[in-house]
Amino acid sequence: MSDDWKAKLAGLRKEVQPQGPVRHPPPSPVAIPSASQTAAQTVPIVPPHRDKAPPRDDFVDPAKSQQEAELAALLGEGDKAAKRAQQLEAKLNALKEELANEKFSREKSEAELLQIREAELAPLLREKEKATDLARQLEAEVNALKLELATEKSLRDTSETDYLNLLQSNEGLTKQVESLNAAVAGIATREQSVGAKEEVLLLTESRSKAEADRLATLAETIGPREELDKENRSIRALNTRLTNKNAELVGTNEEQSEKIDRYRADKKQLREQLRAATNDLDRVAGESKGLRSKLNRVQRELEAALQTTNGELVIRSFETVRWLVESGVESHGLGFPRKICTHGSGPWDTVELDGLLQDLGFQLFNCSDHEETTDVSIIVVGSDDWDGDAIEAQINNREGRSVEVFPLELFVAALACGSNPFDLIEGDDDPEIPQFLEDFGRDHPVIEYLRSLEFPWPNNGFTDTGPRISSEWEGVEKSPLYLAGYTVAENEGLAPSERRSVLSGAFTGELSWAHSNDYMDSWGSPLTRKRLRRIAYHIAMLTRRHGHHTKAIARWKGDLAWLREKHYRPMMRFQWPVMR
């Protein structure tokens, strides 16, 4: 029952309560009508009141009592209605609470059902991701097998060509036999690798089929819910695609097996060629005995001549040069590319020497013919009448490719001995250089000039990778560049000009010691090819280690480009690091 009804009932109770004895007012005098009024209407004549005694205090008016009784009955009904309203209100509140509880239970049930569905779908999604990753791995393995087969085919073709070329000399034939043995061993190793990959492919196919069956079983146990049915359909479609992919991989595997069979046939043919080459080697070895004896005789004569001239042999007669060169080529073969650049003169007649080289089958070019000499990898220089700019231009013309600079005396000796002295150099970083090459370069004016330009003679091949860094140096906390003040950190606030000034000083000056003496040796000396190469590849290494710092990488790239423009020259013969 609301508060308004309660207030109204309280007011009614107050109105019906007696306020003391009831006193009636005195009767009013009755007017006597006139004749005209009597004619118009008959009015009963009420005798005038006489004076009555005042009413008693206990007098009760029957009309008033009846009214009070009716009001009391109404109040009782109101109380009953109020109680009923209270009961209805309590019942309504109970119903509201029950509805609220039911709504909470329904929401809780829906949340639990959603969790159950998510829990049921999560394994399926994981299985889907695994199946996708598995398909990618299988595709990568197939591509790797294709690449290996293509490489082996190229190796086989190359081996056949090299075999025909290397039959010309005893030493070349020996190398060919060793190469063929290595090829046979490599083929056996690759056969084992391919067999292992076939087993992995079959095992992967079985696993994929088992995963497909398990996915179908899981899909059937989820239930006929509409959303889950939709997910099941998509998973079944994925399973179908995986099955088709597996079928394609099985077909690819069969093709690979056929290729392996063909490869084994080629291997058999190579073995037969190896036996034939071995027989040829024995025959050439027999024929070369006489040539060896002749070479030993010449060597003894040269040693005797060296002993009589304090260890220095000077051959002034060009006929002697011709005899030495022709004997060496006859014994060992030419052994050098046919195209060479010649520059300068001395110590022998240039016309006679050019004629000898042309008779041996060489094509001679000038260093200034840049368009025609891009594929010429040998430069033979004399000690007189040479032009440093022309030699430097030809070396720059071979940027990105190896080039060998021979002093004329060294090239004649190489032809006479039938071997390239640069093949004796081991390694790219801190190579072991034969002492006779070091001595040759120390006294030759062209070599001294090239070394002053940081041309790394005699280790003059083009280096297309960074310097070899020992694994123990990977943990160096502070590099010489950092100790010199180089950093791209924002909190340091170095401007580009300040950073590049530090880099320039690190290349041209001394560096602070860090970590170990071996580590500092890898940084080389100031103003050298080794120092610049080390700085450049150190910055490139920083970009790979901190690939997520985009602002820092942008600064490193800018500094590296500036460093190349400022200090790098093609004569230094190393590949500038590529920023990816």
C-alpha cells in the first residue's frame, strides 16, 4: 500500500472521531406565508417551537452514529485493502527478484556455453594452424629438393666440361680426379639426404591424414549447433585442401624419385668417366716422366746460377725467356685465361714479348680499352713507362670481380712453372702470403703504387662478404667505435655532422683499445682497406641486431652512405655492405 493511501486513511479516521458533546443550534423562526403564497403553494404549518431544555451531554444522534459506523466499516475495508496491497507488493518484489535471478542464470549459462564453445573451437583452430604450417614446411622441402637437383645437374654439366679441359695437364687431371671423387661422395650424401626427406614426407603425409581424421571426429562431437556447424564446414574445407595438397606432394615426391633414378644413372656414368680419367692420368703420368726430368735439369741449372749471383737471378737474354716459357707451357699447359691486359715495358723488348705471348695463344689488350676489357682478369705490367691512372681505371673497370696484377717477371716465371702464384694465398682476412710474393711487390714500382692506393696486392681478389669475426668477440660490450664517441641514441643528441666526424676520425686515426689484442687486430691500421671494411660491416651488423629501432636504422643507413661516398674507393676491392 502506497504512502498516499495511508495518509488518506489517517485523515478519515481523524474526521470521524467525536469532538465532545453534540450541541444543536436553536431553531430558526418559521415565516408565515402570505395569501398569494398560499395560493401558489400549500405549505404545512409548523407550530412554533417552544423553549426547550438544553440537550444532554450523553445525547447520541442516530444519523451521526450510522455515519460513523459506515466510516468505520470503510476504514476496515481500507485496512484490508492496504494489507492486500502490501502482500501484492511483496509478491511483486519476489517476482522481480526471481526474474532478475533467472536473467542472471541465463546470462551465466550463455557465458558458460560460449566458453565451452571457445574451448571446443580452440583445439580446432590450433590444428588448423598446425596443418597450415605443415603444408608450408612440405612446400619448402619440395622447393629445396628441386634446388638441390638443379644444383647437381649444373655440377654434373660443369664437371664434364672441366674434365675435357683438365686433360691437357698432369696437375689438372689430378685435380679433376679429386673433384670427381668428391662429386661421387657428394652424390652419395645427397642420395641419403633425399631418402631421409622421402621418409619425412611419407611420415608427414601419414600425420596429415591422422590429423584430418581427428578433426572430423572432433567436428562430430561438438554438436548440431549452428555456429559450430559453420566452423566445422570451414574446417572440413581446409581438410579437403590439405588432402589435395598432400596428393600434390605425393605426385611431386614421385617426380623427385624419378629424378633421383635418373641422377643415379648419371652417377654411374660419372663413375665410368672417373675410371677412364684414371686411366688417362696413368698414361699422362708415364708421358710426363721425361718432362719432369727435363724440368729438374733446368731447375738444377737455375739453382747453380743463383748460387753464383748471390741468390738473384737476372735473365737478360730474351731467347732464354722464350725457352723457359715454351718449356713450361709444353710441360704444364697454358693454365691462364687467354685474354690479358699488358701495360708498360721492361726488362725485355716489348715487341718480342708481345709476339711470344700471341704465339702461345694470348689475346693482348690495352688498359685503356675499357669497353673491351670488362672480362679481362689479368693485368701484366712492366717496371718502366707505366701510367698509374690507366692501371687504376682498368682495376676499377673490374669492380665486383677478381683481378690479378702480375709484374712481367712474375708472369714469365708463372708460365715457366705452370702454376699461378696467387693460388698459394690462403684466406681473405689476414691471409698467409708467400714470402717471395711479398719480396716481389716490395721492389716493384707499380705494385708499390697500387699498395699506396690500398689495393690489397698480392691478395687482390674481390671480397664480397664482411670480415670474419670470431664468435668470442660477439659479446664485446663496447666497440672501438663506441669508445670513440659514435652513437645514434636519441638521449645522446649527436647531430649527423658530429657522428660523421667521429667516423672519419675512427678511419684516419688511432682507436681506443677494447677487449683483446686479437680483436683490435681485426680493425686494422688507420687509413687502410681493412679499417674501412671493418667499420662499415660493424655498422651493418648493428642494423641487423636492432632491426626494430626504425629511427636508429635510418641514422645508421645515412652514416654508412656518407662513409662510402667520403672514403671508399673501388681499388680497395671489397663489397660495400648492402642495407636490406
